[in-house]
Amino acid sequence: MSDLLWPGDHRAGGLLDDQSFLQAALELEAAWSAALVTLGIAPAGAAVSAAQLAALLPTDVLKVLGARAEASGNPVVPLVALLREGLDGEPGRWLHRGLTSQDVVDTALMRCATAPVEMLRRELLVQVRCLVDLVETHRHTPAVARTLTQHAVPTTVGLRAASWLSGVLDAHNDLTAVVLPVQLGGAAGTMAAAVELAGHLSDPVSAVAEATVQVASALGLAPSTPWHTVRTSVTRLGDAATRCTDAWGHVANDVLSAARSEVGELSEGVGGASSTMPHKANPTLSVLVRRAALTAPALCATLHAAAADATDERTAGGWHAEWSTLRVLLRRTVVAGSQTTDLLRDLVVHEDRAAELLAGADGVGAEQQAMAALAGREPAPSYLGATDAFLQAPLARAAAVLAEARA
């Protein structure tokens, strides 16, 4: 995939593109057929591999499915039809039996989401390491704090970076808690067709439950009961992605503010060029990260709106609204994560300029003077309060996260 209107989209590669979705759908169909055979629900000759299924499809399959999907409202119906046309005997008779289109779409999306989730976890760990270095290097670097855009009191560059670190750690916590489940519910979330197919076994319900476990294991997903109209898995995934962009947007905004020509406390390692002004080094990465942070919440809101729209045993429209939304949200989050890592890795702190701005800031000592007068003594040499102590909590959290990652 590529998107000229979303610079950096190439960083997401083929994540969640049509080809990866198709492959995930074929893997589900193959895993389901294998489980049915293994458990004695289907005859031995019914199993078929994902590679065998892929070989049955025309070279322009994505174009074909795209054109035919409109009639049924999803791409699974025409996909199954194409596959059955090419399959003879038991594989053709048993393909997709017991499943429904939603099982394939939901499971394929969860399967496709495993790669971006893992990529984001790795990016966050790299960012934690970068931020730990930044906090420790600049824990005593003086700077002026700003509240509501105005000079406030003294702070340190390290404490500001520690706030970025806390946000990234929170995002890591949310992403680590994400569970990507398999969806196997049959026509209306009862798995009645699969149980009927297993009716010759002594315990058909247990056999179908075991088939779910086997499919989940084969696809690297979590086993689950059907969740056709309980969209928590989708919204939690969207929430975790948005928490990431929230944290990165904070970093980007602070860099954009501090990289202004008249401020100059920070700069990106490699600034972006202007098409007409050769003297400029634009903070391009920060701009692009902020862009993602501004747009992710609306995408996540769509996922929540779709979840709230759940009706009966399958939702008309709300479910369909999730697919492309989730794809765009995850791809953009992966892009922003990569860009944030580059931003933090090469970020330049101009200590002299930070000290100069602090020294020239009017009124930053007013609060200290008022507090000292109230206490009846002269102001202390510094007015950093517990700044250094407050660094310890995020640094300790970071150490624990990094230690667990190494284990």
C-alpha cells in the first residue's frame, strides 16, 4: 500500500492490506478444516491447506473480490464461492461448513492485527530506552516551565522528558493488555451448524469447543466464545492504539513548541526541507506525529460508535464500519510509532538556550519569593522542589518494563 496524502505510510508496509487480509482468511479456512478432520467431525479427506486454497484463486483475485463483495456486503461470500469452484470432493463439500462470514472477517482482522501490535510493542520499548537516556542525561538541565503557554517557574529538561516517559509507559501497559481472540460463532453465535456436523460424536459440543481452541492456536490468537455483537476486543485494540498516539502527540507538541525559531530549546536531528525557503529545517517528524495524534481519536470513536450500535446477533452497518476504520487506525499508529522513535533517537537538546531563556524569563521567581516571605526566611538557592525525586517513579517503571522485556 501507499498513500501520498499520508506521508510515511510506507513505514507500515503491507500491514492490514487486502493481500494480508486475504491470506488470513485462507489461513482460517484451512485451520478450521484441519480441526474438523483432527477431531473426527469431518472425514479425513476434507482438510485443505492455505497454500492449496491460494493456488485456486485467479491472479486478479483482489479485483474480483472487490467487485463481487458489494452484492453480499462482505468479501467472504465471493471468496468462498471462488474456492468451492476449484475444490473437488470432500474439501469442496466441507469448506467453510459451520462458519459464517463474520467469523472469517473478524478472525482475519484479529490475525492481521497481531503484526502491528507486536511492532508497536517493540517501538515502545525502544522509545522507553531513548527516554530513560534523555531523562538521566538532562535531569539537572535547567529550563523554564510553561503553563497555558506562558513562563511559570523553573523546571528541568529531564522532568519534562519524564512526563513523556510516563505517557509511553502507560501506552505500553495498554498495548500489553490487548487480547486478540478468534471469532467462531456460526450463523448467529450458537455454533449450531458445527455441533450438528459433530452429532455423531459422543460429546459434539466439547468437540466444537476443542476445534475453536485448535484454530486459535494455529492462528496465534486467543480462544474465545463468540463475540459477534460484543465488540470489546475491537474497541480495546483501538483504545490501545489511540493511547499510543496520545503519548506521542504530547512529545510532538512539546518538540514543536520548543523548536520554534524564537525558542530553540530543542530541534530534530534531521529537519525537513521547505519547497521555497532554503534556510528552513522544519520539525517534520513532530508535525507528522501530531497529525496522527489529532486523527486517531476520531477513528477510535467510530469503533466505539459501531460497538454501541450492536443489534441482535449481527449488526447491520456498525460491524461493517469497523473494518476499514481499524485498518487505517492501526496502520497510522504504526507509522507514528516509527516516526516517534526516530524523533526521540535523534532529538537535540540545546542546553545553553534553555538556560538563557530561564535566566531571561520575567516573573519566574515570584512564587518562590512569596512562599519564602510567608515562611519568614530568604529564598533557597534553587526553586526546583521535588523535581529530581519525581523522576524516580517513571525511571523505576521503565527499568521494570525493560527487565521484563529482556527476560
